[in-house]
Amino acid sequence: MKHGNIALFVPHNGCPHCCSFCSQRSITGVQAQPCAQDVHEAVKKALASGGEYDYEIAFFGGSFTAIDRDYMVSLLEAASVYVKNGSVRGIRLSTRPDAAEDEVLSLLEKYGVTSVELGAQSLCGEVLKANLRGHTAQDVAAASERIKAHGFSLGLQMMTGLYGSTPERDIYTAEKIIELHPDTVRIYPTVTMRGTLLGELFMSGEYKPMELSESVELCASLLEMFSRNNIEVIRLGLHYSDALVRDMLFDNYHPAFRELCESRLMLRRFLAQREKMQPFERCTVYVHPSCVSKFIGQRRSNVNELSRSCAVFVKTAPDESVAPLDVRIEPEYSPENTQKVRKKRKNAAEIT
Ligand code: SF4
């Protein structure tokens, strides 16, 4: 059965923190907060829409356990009705690493919470400090241990391209996240929004956001790292919203960001396999049926790059037996073209 989230966004109105990337303070008034009735309505609507889903009620917003306690309990009480009657599998929520003490985790257990996600953002102390997160890398590690000790599924969220970060520091964060053994990860490339500290730093020339192409290269590497460690990346890139596109100050957002990264990852896997093979000019690449267009790339970017830079011409074919994002190469060998390819390869600039 497919997993589905019945998502409710719970803003932290009056949040005492001032993270560099957060535009909450620039919003006039307060953002609407869902009430218990909204939870009932959202669940009933999802259940009535049909479809075979294994649902979790998801309280997103990033600070769920730091909001007013009575209000938090009222939402959990509403959601727990559906956990108890078996209509949904459980409740997932996202919160801050410094708001996940044993006392509140025990309370979450009582209401049928199944998954707790922490907004780690970075595990590099300097980056956390520069972006005014108000917690340390040690807080993330300690909270992760507590969440697992309470039996919850652990999710960790990281951001790439923050102020003061570098691709090496983002890779370091991923390595540290892997050491914490989360069940799931979300990766959000930083988008510089109007009304934020990052926006001011960008306008003054102090902060240089990461270009989209750089971000794709980096996140393809992160995908590979998490995949090798059997950690599922359940989100890569921000959800589209009109406000996001309207208020971003630097254009490095792509609505199909994950697809760009997966496409890059498949190209790298192809090149790694090809390195170990006898030279060939033509081949058939077998990929999982869900990955045919990813391997080909947007506007045929991968197949064009292979023919231009490596003198390799590929046909792509679906094969259920190939794991998603993997590739299986079947080369077409003939004595003449092997010689020809050796010559061409010498002249062609290889892709790295
Ligand atoms: S991102 Fe930071 S400033 Fe914004 S609501 Fe969350 S904790 Fe508060």
C-alpha cells in the first residue's frame, strides 16, 4: 500500500528564534493556525477521497513541540482518534532539536505519534551559528538518540548552501547524519527569500547563494551517499508555491529539482560502469521503467552529453529487474568500432 501524508502546516507564531533563512518575521500579522476541527476535516476528506493509502497525519512547520503546549495537545487529541480507530497508521511531526526532551517525547508516545523529524539543517557548528539556528550539532545528535530510544522513526532534515557553508561542509553534514542512522532524510537547497537575514546578506554581497547547477551536482552526491547507506531521501527540494517564486531574490529554484539530481546520479553511475568495460561506441542502457526519462535527462541532456563528450550513443530500454536509479549497460561490440572508439575517446573531453 502506498504511503500518504495528511499534511497540516502548523506555523510557530511568536517563535523566539530568528533563523537566517526564515521569512516568518516579515509576514505581517500571524499565519493561520489549524485547530482540532481542521484536523478532523483534513482526515475525513483524505479518507473519503478513496485510494489505497497507508496514511500518517503529518504536522509540519518545524517547531511542533515548541508551540503552546495546550494547543499542541488539542491537535494531537484530534489526530489520535484516527490512530486509535485504525483509519491512519500514525502521526508524524517535525520539530527543532532543542525541543525534543524526554518529557515531551513521552507525551507524543501517548497520542500515537510514529515519526519525529528534526530540522538539523547543518551539523557544522559554524554554519549553525552563522545562520542563527539557536542550537548546536550536539543538540541534534542527543535529540536523535532520544527519539530513537522512545521508539519513533527518526527523520533528519538538512539544508545545503546556507550562509557560511560550502559543498564540503554540506557533505560533512551528510556524513554526520549517516552516523546518526535516521530512517529518513529530507534535503532542502537554500532559497534566498526577501525579508530574511539571508536576503540582506545577499543584497549586501556578503552571501553568495549556490547556483542551481552546483546544487544539482552536490545533491546528486548526497543522494548517492544516503542510498549507499540505505537511508531513504523522502524529499529533495522545496515544494513549489507562488510566494516562493515571487519572493526569492536569487533564481536557483527548480520545481523538478529531485529529477535533475536523480538524472545526474544515473549519468554518473553509467560512467562509472563504463570505465570498467571494454570501449564501445553504441549500447543499450536498461533502467527501471520509472527511470527511463530520468536517464535520458531533461531535454535529452544525458544522452546528448554522452554522445558529445564520450562519443557513446545510447538506446534506453525499461527493465523491471533493474533497481530504480541503477543502470545496466549492454554494449554492442564489433572489432572495427572498438578501434574507432579508442581513437575517438582519446580526443573527446571526458565528463567527470
Ligand atoms: S525556521 Fe527558525 S525562526 Fe523560523 S519558525 Fe522555525 S525556528 Fe523559528
